[in-house]
Amino acid sequence: MGSVNRAQLFTTGVNTRVIHHKENFSEETGSIMPPIFPTSTFVHGNDGGFDYTRSGNPNFRILESVLSDLEECQFASVFSSGVAAITAIVSSLKAGDLILCEENLYGCTVRLFEQVFKSFGLETLWIDFTKSNFQEVISNHKPAMIWIESPTNPLLKIIDIEEICDFSNKMQIPVVVDNTFATPLLQKPLKLGATLSLTSTTKYINGHSDALGGAVCTESSVWRDKLNFAQKALGLNPSPFDCWLITRGIKTLPLRLERQINNAFKIANQLVDNPVIKSVRYPFRPDHPQYKLAKRQMMSGGAIVTATVNASQSQTYSFCKSLRFFKMAESLGGIESLVCHPSTMTHASVSKETKLKIGITDSLIRFSVGCENIEDLSADLNQALGIIS
């Protein structure tokens, strides 16, 4: 795609682009919503070049078109889940390769690296990218890939993506950024120099807790081909129906996220003022350790709030269970508010020693703030906090 066309492509606003996407396969019928293509196979020689849904489907292509437009990049590849997207990337590596990882990654990412890929000869090295001299580590170990999240799950650390990519790109080391918490609306890793921008489309992109999906965006045609090969060869493809649901969900992403962010900022401020709460993490509060970086790198602070309670594990559990509108559940990013106990839920598979080392304690809780009325969420928190005060 030429530079003139690409420049013209993103002149309309993001709300308009996620609604009026480029591909919809509805030309013949005039259907406003794209149809679902629940077929396993296609007649040879069709105009779309489709042959078998494991290696491509119109609903995949529609969603990929919307995601690449949202990320403002050339290519997107969709998968059956965020974990499938991770698997697709890692399948490009070989035994003996080293992945240099931020020490605070999503628990299932850690489990994949330490309990699955390790048995195939892949090595991992975990460092704190907010403190470590990563240039020295990269130079000494020469990793095959660098893997980071920002904000991290669940501690909401902000990693300097541009600084890492500037150094790594000179050494031709690909950088993967898990952008699930931020979404392309708040942060564009590829614009900051990342090779691959990964997201679990299950979360904010879909936003309704009714479909699983994952995606990887890139400007590299070489990586696009690797990812599409993995999708087909490893059977990592999503279902047409899930892609349809996610395409529908993404149309309201800007509206949902605006409401969620406003609610989250108010929730963070409310928690700080409560004596039961020991500490609060929210990227756009001045007391966040990487506040200045967050303000420079992100458009807003997101809709996740992490807090530590002055309570035991059992009291922390009681607090979570006593909430009415914050349902205690895995996942995040939906229109409904959720509360999670990372130590025993999202990061249950991480060793106790590692959790304590990086700060995931039994009194840590993570709020995924939804679209409810802020007055109701605030009252819900107050009544639950009163139980352990």
C-alpha cells in the first residue's frame, strides 16, 4: 500500500473507522452487518481465494481488516485465543533460542514459557525492565526475542517501549508487546518501534465476555506470513462466529472504553482515601512509579485498577466475594466490572517464590472496571470495604 493511500486511510475518526470498515462481504445484498460464513470448505477458484477455513475465512479477513485499521498498520492475523496468538509467535523460534521477558507477564504466558515451550528447548530469562540495565542484558545474552507487556498484568508497571525497541532494533531482535490492557486506542506499540503487537481480543476489543480470540498486528510481511502459516499448520484459527462477534463488539470499543476509563480513575481515587487500602496502582495517578512515562506513552490510564488490602488472604477473599457489581471472575475488559485475586486466579500457576519476588501477594486485588453507573460501583466498594474495616 503506497504512502499516499495509507495516509488517506486514517484521516477519518476512529469511531467512524470501526463502524464503517473496509471489508464486509455484503456488496451483493447491501447487508449493514457482515454475514457469518460458517463453512469448513470453499469451492476451488472462488474470487476471495478461500479454500479451507483453517487457513482463511471471510470473517477472519473482515476482523483482520478492522484490527489493522485500528492499529494503523499493514497486517493483522487472528487466532482462537490470546494464548493461541502467543503460540503462533513462539512457533517461529527453535530449540536453544532465548526469550528475554519482563518478569511480570500474564500468568498463562508464564505457564506457556515455563511449562510447555521449555520442554521443546526454548529458554527464558526474566528481568524487571523498569529497573534492570536491559541494554547490558540484551548485549550479553543476545536473545532471539524480547517479550514485554505494558501496562503489565496485574501490577500495572509501565515499560518504556520506545527505549527498548530503539536498542533492540539496532540488533535486529524482534520485540513483542502484549497490548491487551491498553488496546490500540490508548497505545500503539508498532508506532513505538515494536515488531509485533499482541492482544487478547477476548478482552476490551470484543468487550462483552462472550467470545474468545487473539490477534497479532505487524508492519512486517515476513511476520505476517509466519503467523498465517502457524494459524494453518497448528490449527490456531478462530471460529467464524467468534470473529463475527468480535467484529460486532469492536464497533463500540471507543464508547465503552471512554466510560470504563472515567469510572476507573474515580475508583482509583476512591480507594486511595480508604484506610483499609494499603496501596493503589493506576497509571495516570501521580503516585504511580512510572507516571511520567505513562503520560508520555499512553493516551489515558486505562480501565484496570490494582490495589493491596490491609487484610489476610481470607479477609481479601471475603471482600471480593461480598461485592455485588464487581463479580469475582477471571478475565477483564468487558462491559461488566470484575474483581480478581491474581495470586490464586490469573497467576495461580506461577510459583509462590516468584509471585512474592515480583509483588503478587495474597492481599493484592485487580479491578476491571466496567460501564455501570459510577455511583453504584462506588457504593458497592464502600459496603464491601466496611466488612473488613
